[in-house]
Amino acid sequence: MEEESMHDRVYEPKAKLSEEENAKRQLAELERLKQEGKAGALDELSEAELDQYSSDQVEDKTFDKFKERISADPEQVLRYERGGKPLWLSPKLPQAIPPCGRCAGRRVFEFQIMPQLLNSLNSEQLDWGTLVCYTCEASCDVQGYAEEYIFRQDVLNVDTAKN
């Protein structure tokens, strides 16, 4: 049997349900849960519990978008797009990107190291969700190496975050 090369793979997105079909499926699931006594009213939950469920949904949407985007090339270890936007794993974003240490100018996204690289490194001591590199927008003229800014975004497990 011939080995399949990366170029021979074809990406076919999964068929998505229409909004109407999705709503019908969710209503049927709700009715089933009500009959089993496993569904209650939201007014029975505390404000803190409602906030937790709400934040979990945002987390899931961000991670779902990440998974969908990388499914076209799941072995990709580096994304490069100077001046573009990183692909985030979670809604936990950097609060501020520090200015360039040489010219005090603005830094912009240049590349990110994807979590798939960890599979190749085989190290229990390394872990990250994604590493996002921001570089000087003006590309300061330097001799040798220049220090840039890396933001480390970890994978958040919403199951353990609830506890």
C-alpha cells in the first residue's frame, strides 16, 4: 500500500446543520432532559454559576474556531503572517503588547508556534497552547539578534477550571 503524502490529502469540511435543524435538535434534547428530570430553570442557578457557564461558551467557541482552522493542516507547527492576526486557542488575550525596546515603536504580530510542535519535541517539561511572536513594526536596523516579545497562551481545560 502506498504511503499518502501531505499533498495527496484533501480537506473536506464537515456538513453543518442549518440553524433551524440545530434549533430543532436542541429543543428535542431539552425535552428529553426535562422528561428525565435533568433540566431545570436558569433562575435556580446562582449568578456565579451563570457567569461560569457563560465564560465556558466563549472558551468553547474560540477553541472550536481554532480546531476548525487547523484541521486543513493539522501537522502545521508555524503560522507566519507579519501584520496579520494570530489564531487564538482561548479568549485569554494579552492585555498589552510592550513597545519595541530600541525605537519605542509599536510591535505587530509576525508568527506563532503551534502546539503541534510539542509532538515532535517529546519533552514532558515543555507545554504551551500557542506561542505568539510580536516584532517591531518599523523593523529596527540592528546588528545580530534583537529581543522581541512572545506571548504564551496556555490551553485552558474548562472541565478543571470549573472546580
